[in-house]
Amino acid sequence: MLDHRVGSLTALLLPLADRYLLLPNVAIAELIDYQHCEPSSDSPPWHLRQITWRDHALPLISFEAACGSPLVIGERARIVILNTLSGNPALKYIAMVVQGIPSSYKVDSQLSFVDVPLGPLERAAVQVGDLVARIPDLLALERLVLGEGGHDFK
């Protein structure tokens, strides 16, 4: 008998202050330690500052703040480096604050969508074990960062 199952995808569950995000592991370039310093005062509340990663100047953002929630930097904060999707040479990566170490999760065709209110940068919500995780709209996040005040992120 042939196995007609759809293959699985390895995803990462990113812990934020008030929600979890679920992303395919290929969306994440690296997880690095949080670097403490003062946020930029002339930027939107979701744009914390610039960081340098592998000779790239990256915008460090708070997904929660970009969705209108308060900014939180917990004691277990880390930074994930996201690969961008648009192909825009001005923005190859985005740095995002997470509140701990992401966990790996196998996603298959049985993923259950959940009907919950979504933030402006969220495409869907899914059941991941006992948790509800949000699927972020990465292209909308890129557009938000690129439209922010004319900064050049190369």
C-alpha cells in the first residue's frame, strides 16, 4: 500500500511576551544573545535600535510593539535573525526580540487553524500542542520596516 501522506515541515515556535509565533525553520538565520542598550528615541516604539550582525546593520524590532502591544524585554530575551522574503537588497535580514529560546515543532497537513483575533501583522492562528501560535505576515513586517523613516538597512 502506498503512503499518500503529505510530508512534514520543521517549524520553530518563538516565545514572545504575549503570544507565540510559528515560523518555518528556514525563516530563521540565527539566534543570538540579547544586547542591552538604550532604544532609539526618534524611531517608532517597535524599532528598538540598529544592531550589527555578520557585518550587516539590522533593525531590531519588537513584534509585539509593531502589533500595538507594550514593549517587553524580559530576562530571558534573545534575538532571532529573520531571513527576509521580498528580495529587496536594502533589507536582507530583520532582527526580532523573542522572550526565550525557540522550540522545534513538526508541522504536517493536520495543522488546525484557530479562530482568534489576529494582530495587524498576523496571517493566521494555529493549534500547536497545548498552545495557540500566530503565523506572522513576514512581507507586511518587511514593508513596515522599509517604510519606517527612510532608514537604510544594508
